[in-house]
Amino acid sequence: MRGSGKERIVLSLESAPPSEVDGLLEQGRRRGFRSWVVPANWTGPGRSGETLLYHREGRFEPLFPAGGENIEILRISHPEELEELLRRIPPHSPIVVEWTHERVIPLENLVARRAGPGATWVLIAGPRELSGALGALEHGADRIVVPILTDAELGAVELLAESPTVQALSWGVADVTAVAPGGLSERVIVDTTSLLLPDEGLLLGSAAAFLFHVPSETVGSRFTAPRPFRINAGAPHSYVLMADGRTRYLSEVQGGDSVFVTRPSGPGRTVRVGRIKIERRPMIHVTARHGGRSCSIFLQEAETVRLTTELGPVATTELRAPSRLIGVALPPARHLGTAIDETIEER
């Protein structure tokens, strides 16, 4: 993974109407964008944590912060020009590529052969080309320079940037070995700003090696109304899969964050967290095995809290061994939520 969508996007205001530049810049800042190409005559101040560039004579030059390196821009029309670029530019040196004809297959070739972090930039024609640049070979370019002219185009870029960047998931089945009382503890409810389908849910668990599919509360009970925006996600130590493909502890999730919801073995999407509720409730402890590893999850014991089995969702009050639970296998080793290559054991 090469960073979340907004981290990889550089918004270019070069061609925006002069009267709109400051407004677009401020709107983009409020929406979380931090990298910009500004018009050559723009003189406003930069802000901490952002990058401002000028486009000048075939290169990007740093405006803020000062002291950065110039980045050459190369227009590629033919395969021979791409091969010349790969021979001439070291793989760890940043380069901006602008395609004049085909753009998807050449970008895949470029991504496959340039390994340096932050090294591969592309300059695209507009928001309509953003998805391909973000997802080539599942990784995409390190930075994508997107020209915008209007607030509507800024909104389109934001929507595409917040689309899931989770790579293809490895779905599997875990065999339940025990369902036991989990005591009284805090449990975390994730209220989203979206209406969820009955089979959409979060991926959660006590160990990153296997995350269980926990569906929404779209189905209520005889005594409670449905809460189609809600997922009762379990104990605060649990991992949850975020929209950028990283995991986070439930205790760290807050309003405004983007989480990844998905249907079992199906497509996923990004939704925003509107509110987190933490209360003390009786819990159950579900332990299971997947691929020779032990995995587990703590969830509230309630009729409206369910886990997805091979036969469909089952309430935690009804779950028994030897049920088979659906979930996703992930690389077990994590550093600040990002998968790393390391030996680890979680019990």
C-alpha cells in the first residue's frame, strides 16, 4: 500500500480561474488535502504539514516548505520513451510522468519497475482518470497530480480519494472451538453516517491474522428497532479494518474516520464514522481456529449483535461451537496498523 488516497493526491490550481484559487485552496484544506500545485503568481503562505509547488519549465519546484528538490516532468508518447526514462532515471529518484496517449498499461509497467517510495508521480488530465492512477497493479502511483477548476471537481476528487484502497481480501472460514462468558467490560458501538445493508459489516478481531465479519444492526429484535447505521463492534482492544487498508484499535476510532464495510466475500465501500459509543456491557468470548492459528473476538452478548456464519448471521446469544465463521485473513504483523514482514504471535 502506498498511502491513503488523499495523501497521494496533489491538487493543481494552475488552470483555475484566478478569482477561484484561494477559495478552492481553502475548501481543499478543510477536506484534508495537503499537497498543491499553485499558479506561478500566487504568493499566499503555506501551512504546517502541507506541500506547495510551482510548475515551471518542465519541472515542479518547491515553494513550501523551502529546500525541497525539483522534480522533472516527462511527457511519454511511445514505449521507447518509457524505456529511455527507466534507463536514465534511477528507480529511487522522483519523476513526474504525463501520458499523451495510453495511460493505464504504461503506468502499470512504470509502477512494476520503479521501487523507490514516493518516486513515481503522474500528471493526469482530470478527475475522470484518477481511479486508474490510484489503482494500477493494486498500488497505483505514489503521487497523482490532478488539475481542478471548480468546487464540483474538488468534490469528485474527494469522493474518489475516499473510495476503498483495501487490496483484494483473502476470505476464509474459522471453526469455532468455544463460546464462553467474557465478563463485564466496555464495548464499542460504531455509528456510521451511512445506511448499511443487512449483510454489510465491519471486519474485527483480537488478532490481525483473522478478522471476523460482524454485520450491522439493520435487523432489530422484537424489543428494539433496527439501527441500519450501527455496528456493535465489541471490545476496545479489537482490531478494525479501516478504509485505507490499515488496522486500528477500536479505542482509537473517532467521529470523522473512514472505515471499510463489506458484504461476506463481496465488494466493500468506505463509510464515515458519525459517532462512537462506549458503554459497559456483558460480553462473550468466541475462540476459533483458522489455518492452524487461534483467533478470537469479544462481543456484547445481545440478540442484535451477530457474527456471520456459513449459514448466515447468528446472534451472539445463539452462537455455539462448532459453528463456522466467515472472515478475512490478513498479514498478522502490524506496525501502527500497517502490515509488515515480521515474526509475531498473538494469543
